[in-house]
Amino acid sequence: MIYRVLRLLSTGQQIGDFVQASDFKGGERTVNILLSVNAIAPISSPPLAELPGWTKRAERLLEIGIITVQEFLDADLKQIADLFKYKTISSIEKWRIEAQEWLKPPALDKK
């Protein structure tokens, strides 16, 4: 699950950033606490096909049931590498970072 940060967190995440349970030491326990105090909120991730330049990848990933960015982020890297016939997962890791970047809000222009 992906969450949007609603308040500044002591972990360094800023308002508007997105986070996952794996971003926190306490994992799901920490997420549940942050949800209870409205410091984060769950967000729906878009279909991969909506990301610029991802149409072909999205079509291939659909073959193994991956439709949304969240599903892609949660998926097994090795399974995706096998689908694309890659020997290593390094390209898939780069794709993950790219997908995560598309979810972040644009930086505010501070004047």
C-alpha cells in the first residue's frame, strides 16, 4: 500500500511525499499509528499505462496480472525480470525508482 504524508514526520518525509510500510523501522505497526493520528493517508496508484513511456511495459506486465503502480512496486523483481527475459533485476529496480518518482508531487518553487 502507498500512503501520502499529511504532516512532517520525524523520519524526514515531507508533506506530500509518498511512503510505504517498508520505509519505517516498525513497518505496518508504525503505519497503523501514523494512520490513526492522520499523519499519512492511503492513496490509489494509477495504472502503469498512464505513466509516460510505460505503455509497452504495461502491456507486458499485464501478462502476469500487474496493472497498477502499487502492484508493480509490490511484485517480485525476479518474476518481472523473467517476463522480460533479463538476466538480472537491475533494470527492474531502475523501473521501480522511476515509477515511484512519478508518484511524487512536483517540487514547490521556493522563491
